[in-house]
Amino acid sequence: MSTKLVMNQKRESLINEAISAQEKAYSPYSKFKVGAALLTKSGKIFTGCNVENVSYGMTICAERTAVFKAVSEGHTDFEAIAVSASSDQPIYPCGACRQVLAEFNSKIEIFVNHDEKNYTLLDLLPKSFDQEQLDSKN
Ligand code: THU
């Protein structure tokens, strides 16, 4: 099987998982549903949705829900993440979620529904704050 075909299958199945997770969104304030599906290098998928709060700042995005679910179950080796939302437009991970993803894999593949281009986190978050910068302290 060609690499491209395998990549397309991975993309399609992860996007479908994200779309299913989107239905679980708890978003009574924004009414904006977001779903994420995070693939580990061992082939496990963790999904997430956004969870809002009446104290708006307590809201957590779908992507971070998926990451925190995975990490709390002992998985930190991430290969790809797909994101979908209740919009006809592609919805890209917010800055906070990009930084959280960078903690685990600065080159994670990112699949966004309604944007057929495949990204890596490096495309979306160049020059992220990382351990090397932390170590550069005087
Ligand atoms: N949201 C996400 O879940 N992920 C993103 O990458 C962008 C924004 C959620 C947070 C909030 O519940 C709603 O979308 C509107 O900001």
C-alpha cells in the first residue's frame, strides 16, 4: 500500500473520530462544538471535546481534553491529532493547545476538517517555548 494511501486513511479515520467526539461537546455558552482525536504511536486513539463553564475562563478545549485524557492514562507518545468543529470553516487548534501539544511532540501531524492540507505542529507553532529555552537561563 502506498504511503499516501495509508496517510489518507489515517487522516480520514481520525477526522471521523473527531466528528463523533464533537457531538459530546458541552458548550451551552458559545454553542460551538469542537472534537479532537489524538493518535498515539502505539495506535491508541483518545478523543476529546470542549467543556465550557459558567465561569467562562474555566473552559477547556477539545484538543487539551484529549491530551489530558491520554497523559492521565499513561500515554505521552503522540503521532497525530485531528480537529473538527460545528463550522463549515477549518478550525485550527488555539495557541494554548498548540503549546500543550508541543510539550509532547513538536512535530505532531495535525489534520483539520475542511482543510485538506496536512500540517505539522512546527507549521502552526514555529519557535515554541521549549526546554532548550528554559535551559538557556543566566
Ligand atoms: N475551542 C476548542 O475546543 N478548540 C479550539 O482549538 C478553539 C476553541 C472551544 C473553546 C470554547 O468552548 C469554544 O470553542 C469557543 O471558543
